[in-house]
Amino acid sequence: MQIVRTPGSARAIARTLARPVGLVPTMGALHAGHLALVRRARSENASVVASIFVNPLQFGPSEDYDRYPRTFDADAERLEAAGVDLLYAPEVTRMYPPGFASAITVGDVSRGFEGARRPGHFDGVATVVAKLFHAIEPTSAYFGQKDVQQTAVIRTFVRDLDFPTNIVVAPTVREDDGLALSSRNAYLTAEQRMAAPSLYRAIRAVVDAVAAGERDPARACALGAALVEAPLVLEYLAIVDPQTFVPVREAVGPAVVVAVAAAGATRLLDNASILGPSGVDPIVTPSRPRARTFSFARPKR
């Protein structure tokens, strides 16, 4: 596995890789969810690139940028063992040099829920993902379902700005008790960790209520909210349109149940899909076999 630090070197080497190329963007502190994305990319592409970059643009002034876990050497070893061909790990000063003044803003889909609670967060996400796409020029990029509003933001700007990259969203990887894997789970106290799976149980209760015929979003969400255990504090629990992130007026699929609970200073995000009449998940991208790799011989003179 090669490790590169600048966009120019990343682009030069990525262009030599057999295509299709899958990209797995990360902020490091890797867990089984990240490695599941790498395996998915490995199964669907001839080459796999991963990135590690703790992006300051997506952290607010009172958030955990300085203490976010950084375990680069261990992460690099795990990525190499998983079959990554190229690791792009730029420095902050290279990504955002003095005078950097540009950002991508992604309209309505980025304004509610996490966008309202973390102003500027999704501008930072969209901007760094665009920069990674320019550096690697991936065929497909792989993201986890857990950050579901983020996936909607990325899908929107890729569509709107004509990026030639397929966005793949893979199912959330969970602990045995249902807690969604996250690098920030390391912040939880023993008491918070014990209560944390109740957030997913609350979400599943909403999905089950809709499946049983409940059509009032408020009543369905109230059933779920009652299951969130202390010391967690529920910030929101809602049923939204999977593309626009506008709350639905009627609890029918396709839709997505989104929720956040605070565990002290740590925020737990999770979600679950509500399938529509077609039975197709509105968030998760179906798996597909590896695309054929083509090589073209130069014409003889």
C-alpha cells in the first residue's frame, strides 16, 4: 500500500490504478464499520483507495476536533491488511492553505436536523468530499448509513455538480446489542454505554409502528421516544423524506427514521429505513458484482 500526502501525488498514483476505483473516505480511528466499507469497495472494484483526514471544517468551535482520536499508524496497518492499494492522508495545511476561502453549500437538505444543530457542518463535509473526489477521481465512493443526512447531502451535490462518481451507502454496522459503531463511542461512560442501545430500540419501535399501520408521524415517534433510557437525552426523533430530509406528513415509506440522543457531551446518531411499496431500501445501495476492468492497447503505427 502506498501512502501519499498531497492531492497532486494522490491524483498521479490513482490514475495508474486499475479501474474501477473505489474510495473509502474516513477520519481515521477505524472500527469494524470502516473496514466493512473497505471490504465492500474491494468486492466491487479493481482498486481501492482510502483517505484519513480529520476535517476541521466540519467541526464547530465547541466540538471535539482537538481531542478526536488519531491512530494513524494502527489505521494504516488495518487498511493495508484489508487490501487498500493507496492511502491518501493529507495535512491540514495542504488541504486548507492560507487564504483558502471556498466552500460547497448544499441547500435545503443540509439545513435541518444536524445542519441546524451544527451550523457549517455540512458545508465542511461537502467541501472536503469534493476535494477528495478531485484528488482520487474515484469510480465509486463508499459511506455508511449511520450518517444518513450526510449521505443525502453528498448525493445531492454529486448530482447537482455533475461529479462522475457513484455514491454507495452501506448498512450500519452494529454491536451485538444494536449500538451503531462510531469512533466517538469511546467517549461513553459505562452508564452511558449501557443505555446507548435504547436509541436504536426507539428507532425500531417507530419503524414497527408504521409497519403495523400507524400513519401519524407524531404518534409513531412518541412510541419510540418513550423507550430512550436515561442518562441519554433525546434531541430529536423524526420520520423524514430520504432525499429532502423534510419531515413527512404521513408515516408511509419510502422514508427514514432519524434520531439523535445526547450522552453527556457525546451525541449518538442513528437511523433506520422505512421501505416503500417496492420493497427497495431508500438509503442503502444494493451490492453489485465487481465491474469488469478494461485495458486498451495502443494502436500500432
